[in-house]
Amino acid sequence: MQWTNFFESLAELETDDEFVTGRPGGLTAELASLIADDISTKMELQSSDTLLDFGSGIGAITRSLATRVGATTAADATKSIIDRGKAGGGDINWVQLDDSVTGSPLASDSFKKVLSYSNAPTFTTHTEVREHVEALCKVVAPGGTVMLGDIPDRERSGQWDSGERGREENRTVWMGRLERRALDIERDERNVASFTERFQGLGIEVPGGFGERHPGFDRDIVTRMFVETGGKVSVVTQPLNFPNSHICVDYIVRFGS
């Protein structure tokens, strides 16, 4: 409930859509478009697809994706966030989720493509991640694809701290990541400080641990969660110019028909 109350307050008090996401540094229209392009490529979106954005927020990324598929549903647990998303327009069906996640009003096996992006930072345990994964796998259609994106990754964070080359990186990408480390540190500190000050000015109480770097989840454990439901998993990194590329990964999960 703490995060739900936080987002309720943001939707009611924050006038700038860029900051309603609760993402330190905000989510500009330009960044949302870049993220949507990356998602579209990784999920192989097609004009005939039915897409669910699970935990969509106000739909900053959803709207850019909606023009690329046949039908789009945005689902979120926070009513005021949904109301604000509807006001933003777009050919999108909006659904309010139950806070328990397992009480989802979405029908089983309904969507060819299911997206959950940047929701995991609100999770603290692998049990919470498992509940989320189960909810995603329940609504994806046979032969469909799930993307669990922008997930804090323990291995990725360790590589960034130590400068170690990741198993999924070639030398050129690795060198580029090393060159960005100082910039990443400075940017993260600046974003958290300015965002915290913004919340205080609005009188919004931030959830415990907000602004602290997430320790990350074990990718082998998360991968196993999907494999147990019949998914074939690929763990992929994000473009280096994405704000969380140094500590997060994306899971692309394809299911047989």
C-alpha cells in the first residue's frame, strides 16, 4: 500500500506528467519514445498483436506502443493514475488491477504480448517478483511473449561496481560502459536529490528506501520462475544511453503454442 499511496499522491499533486512515474530524473517524452522503440524491437511487436502493459502508470510508454499493435490494454493498481492516463488520450483500454495482483480482473490467455516495465524497483523480495511473474504468465496467450523489463539485476550491479565485463557484452560495449561510470554516478545522485526535494515541496512522503540503489535480483532465480511456467528466457541488456542500463536487465520470455 505504501507505493500505491505514493503514486496516488503523485497523480493528484504533481502537475508535470514527466514526473508522475516516480522515476528519479523523470521520464521525458523523448526517453519514453526511445524505450518504446527498444521494447518494440525486443518483443517483435506486430500490427496484429494484442498488447497488455501491466503496471503501465499513466501510459507514457504505452501510447507510443499502441500505434504499433492491433489493440492495447493498460493496467495499473492506482485509480488516480488510471484516471490521469485516460485523460491523456490514445486508443487504449484501461483496467484497474487489484492491489493483491493475484486478484487481477484480466482474463487468462488473453494477450499475445505482455509487458511489465520498470515495476520491479517497488519489489523487495523474490517472492514478490514471483507473484508478479505468475500474474504476467497467466494472461499471456499460447505462443505469446512476455517482457519483464528494467529489472534491477544483482550480477549487473556487481559488474558495474567492479568494472567487470558482463557475460553478455562484447569488448566494445564493455569499454563504453566503463567510460560512462563516472557520468552514471553523478547523474544518479543529482536525480535523486532533485526528485526528493520536489516531493518534499509537494508534501509527498516517499516510500522507504526510495532513491537508494536497489540491490538487484538474482537473474538465475528470476529465469527459473519463467522456465517453470514453460517459457524460453533471454536476458538482455539495455542501450547504454538508458538511465538504468548500468544496473538493470530485460527478460524476454517466449511461450510455445
